[in-house]
Amino acid sequence: MVKSNMDVVLDCAEPQQLERFWRTALGYRSLVSLEDIVVLVSDNEARPPFILQRVPEAKDGKNRAHIDIVKDDVDAEVVRLEALGARRLHEGLRSMGPVRWVAMVDPDDNEFCVSTGVDW
């Protein structure tokens, strides 16, 4: 059994409705899929589990934290994720120094970005 030093948890209304989107978007597999919680994991132990957790309240406003899906070809990844049901929040690429990104939302309007990532 593997235990990560961090889990990424996304509160949502219907975890199983977002399961396919996030499983495919991240290239993860489903470990647990219940009405109230879905646990997605990677075969790469360096990547943290991604948990979809049912909460009773509706999403209100912008997420305070979000994930970035890091890809060298941001444009191609945006097109792939749009085909899965994601939407762009703006036209074109945004940039800061060498980092480029597109802000998007999943089918439940949770924000995330597709980014070239930070080199460190």
C-alpha cells in the first residue's frame, strides 16, 4: 500500500458525475467510487491521490485553491479537456515569465488551469 504525503480534495455536489472527467483529465484510475466520495490514484507514486468529496452546499464564488494540469502543449491539452466537458474562462494564453496557462472549469464549474508549469 502506498501513502502519499498529500491528497488533493475537490468538494463537489456529485462525485461520481465528475469521476470520468477527472480520471481521464489526470490519467488516473478509480480506487474507490461511492456516492459520497471518489478516490482517484495514479500509477506514479509521486503524484498525489485526487479525491472528489460530496458536500451539501453549492459552489459559491471562485475557488481559493486549484490544481494546474501541467503540459508542454497547453493548447492541445485545452482542446482535449474541452472534448471531455471543460470550458475555457478566457481566450488565448496568459503568461508570467516563462509560464503559460489557460484557466478552465470542469463540468461542475470548479476552476483549474492547464499550465506549462514551474521549473524548480
